[in-house]
Amino acid sequence: MRLHLEPGGVTGRFDLSAVSRRELNQALHDASAGESFEVVNPRGAHAVACGITADIDVVVRGSVGYYCAGMHQRGRVLVEGNASTGLAENIMSGEVRITGNATMSAGATGCGGLVVVGGNAGARCGISMKGVDIVVGGDVGHMSAFMAQAGNLVVCGDAAADLGDSIYEAQIFVRGDVESLGADCIEKEMRPAHTETLSRLLAAASPAGDGVDASEFRRYGSARRLYNFTIDDVDAAARQARERSEGERDAREAAR
Amino acid sequence: MCGIVGLFCKTETHRHELGRLTAVMLREMRDRGPDSAGFASYDAGTPDRTRITVLAEGVTVDWGPVAAALEGLLAAEVTVRAVHDHAVFATDGDGRAARQWIIDNVAGATVLSYGAQIELYKAVGDPDLAAERYDLASRTGTHALAHTRMATESAVTTNGSHPFATGADTCLVHNGSLSNHNRLRRFLEGHGESFQTENDSEVAAGYLAWRLRSGDTISDALEGALSDLDGFYTFAIGVADGFAILRDPIACKPAVVAETDDWVAMSSEYRAIARLPGAADAEVWEPEPARIYTWSLAA
């Protein structure tokens, strides 16, 4: 973990058994680029380190509750422990990492940045992801990447049932077994560009992706059968346009 | 929303402080359900001696004559002690018959539980008040369940509070809502179960009671629940010799489990578990959807 927590480099230390979470979050919102913070005794508190907008580093020593690092915009957050529902929900950029397990909806609706779960992630990991990259060192729960729109979900372990149900254009890489694929999700060919993307994400996720090689993964994505319009509709529209232009041409020729 | 907690002591280590630890967990779940709260705890009890916990909500019941009438019915000695608006009867007679007699004959009384090991208390209002009023902290035993309620399917009354228990030493706390409870209630009533509320969760408790009474193991009963109960649920279940967890196949309602050599704890949120002794070193995971988890004292 590349946190800038050099000895003496911590500019703020918050003990959540003594100060309120609101004080912590306000301090993080007021921080300037380059500052580093340490949070101790989180004891499962919700909304720890939410909405960070500056390029800062935060390390949380212990397990957190819901929506940790939610709406994360910039900087790096590391949780040494587990996280509950909605880790890094709607992350825009920057990095959020946890060493342990995440429960439901890790990285949900994320638009950018990197989320790393060292252990396992629960149900609906990456639900409705819109550009975030998520790397999970272990397994993911059922309905992960549900309605995923963009970004990459990398699973170094196994994926539970209904992976990628109703997926749009996100890519899923799974190293282990996939219990079942959801509606409209299919296995796809791993081309060099995909291997390159995957290798880059595994390196970025270190140590979560250490010892794991991109060649061991399979790629999954959308069969594109569930989009709002079907190819038949497109054909029908094109045919109508063609007939219309042909009719106009005939009319022009007749007029000559 | 609702908050649920369960604590199962695998070893003797924390049985003397079962109630205190359960109260600590319950308090952390207060935000999830400020309407009302309740708890059930299991102790060794006395073999073949049934305790029946009864609530009189909004009425004053003179429990002495009720005990005397029960003695006549059961042809066995019946003792009673009042605990605020609850009463705990104890008898060597038939607990199930006693439960039904109280339901049918004591106006304003609701039978909350019966069994050799269980006692169950519930109240409207701040969960901390319920814990204090019925002295949860002083309870000892092997396992306990507790609930904080945010009502959705029925009114905010003490009778709508969890846990629910309709069968011997079988109780349940529920986060979620069931959609087929009315039909299932009628079915179960035709098969010998009796209900005292309009609550969906009571039906789930009645379903398990019916299956267990028919000879099922708790695993069999929960396997049946997966196909017979329609709706959203995370359940924590107590039986005489064990503890179980079940989530519906979609698993929208939260649950987290932690286990050490000494205990298994389950809660809606990790913060309820974080306060337990040894939590930092516990194995923590999210129970999988539609998977039955059981722990038994016999094991």
C-alpha cells in the first residue's frame, strides 16, 4: 500500500472512541493535498472517511460499518480490517483499499478510481458500476456486477450465482469458478488488450493481486441482447428510411 | 429497517454474562429500530419444568388466580412470578396446553413463549428501556436473541415486537417482511398452530414450530422455510439446544456473523459485534443467501 504515512508524517490522528465521526469527516474535508491521517477504534462505525475531495492519505486501523469512503473523489483510503455494506459507494476517482472482507455492494455505482478488497466481497459487488475498477483478492457474492455499465471487476477467487446479470459494457475477469452467469452475461475471448488491462489492475492492487497472473483469468461481459432496442427494430427503422429515400428518388426521376 | 442480534455461547466462558453482552449488542442496534424491542434468552432451566412467559399489555391481570386455574387444568403445581407487566409461570404440567388455555381465557394476556429453557420479554419504546426494565443484563445462559423494531407490516404495539415464539423453546427474530403470511397463517391454524397477532414474523415462528413439532430437525424446518416463505428475511432462530441463521435467496436484509472458539454472534451490523470480548480476533463473514447455518450445544 503506497500510503504516504512516513514516520512523523501523520498530520492528524483521530480516535473514534473519543471524537465524533462528524469531527473526523469535517477534518478530512478541510484537509489539504499531501496531508496524512490515521483513524483508530472505528468499531464498525458508519460513513467513516466519506466524501474526501483532497489528495490526502487516510489509514483506518480496524473494521468499519456502512458506506466507508463513500463518494470518494480524491486521495487514498486504507482500511486495516473489514467493511460493511456500500464500501466506496459512488467513488469518482482515487483509491480505497481494505485488507479484510467486505459485505454487500462494495464499489456500488462507482464512476472511477480503484477499489481493492483484500479478502472476499459479499453480494452485489460492483452493482451498477459506471467506470470504477474493483479488484477482489478472494471471492465475490451473488449478483456481482449486476447492471454494471463500465469499468472492470477483477475476482481472484470464485464468483457466486448470477454474475453480471443484465450487464452493459463493464468487463469482468474471474480467476476461479463462476457458479452461474446472470441474464445476458457471457464468457468472452481474452485478447492482448484485456490481458494488459488486467495485468495493470493486478499490479495496482498489490498486495491483493500478488502471485496471481493475468493468464489464469477468464473474461465475461455483455451479450448485448437486453439493450432497449433490438437489432430488428434497427432494421425496421433503416428499412423505412431506405424505402422513404427510394420513394423520393422515384418521385424525382418521374418528375424529370 | 429493524435490527437483530443473536449470541450463542459455545463454551462456559461467557455464559455468566450472556445477558450483559446481549444488552451491549442490542444497544448498538437501537438506531435501526427505535419503536420497540424484545429479547429471548435460553438457560439450562430444570428438566421437564416448563416456563411460560406472559405479557399483559394495557391491563392489570391478577396472576394468582390464573396460576390456580392452571393447576386445575394441568393437575400439576403451577408457580408464578410477576416481572413488571410480564409474568413467568412454571410447571411440571403440559406447557402447550397451558399456553392455549391462557390465550383462550385470560383477557389482555399474550403468551410470549413457553419451554424448559426460554424466557422472552418485549416492550414498546426505547430498546434500552426494555433491556433495563426486564433486567436483560443479569441473565445468564447459553444463547440469546434480541430485536429492535421499525414497524412495517403491523402496528407499533408490544405484541408486534419480536422475538416471536409459538412452539416449545423455539423463537425467531426477523428483519424483513413476508408477503404470503396470511395464507400461511390460515394453513398453520388448520394444522394446530395458534397465533395471537397479525404479524408476519409470528407466522414464520409458527411455521418453524409446526415443522419441529412434526419431527423435523431445525435444518429440515429451515429447508422447508426456503420454499414455503415468500418475502425478504434475515432470521436468527433459537431452539432448545441451538442457534440458526437463514437469509432469503436475494439477501437484501443485512447480516454479519462472527465466530470465536467461545461464541458465535450474529447481527444486522458489525458495530454490535465489535463490542464483544475477542471480536477483534474473531472470524467475521457475511452469511450466504439461502444457506442454513446452525450451531448446536450438542456438537
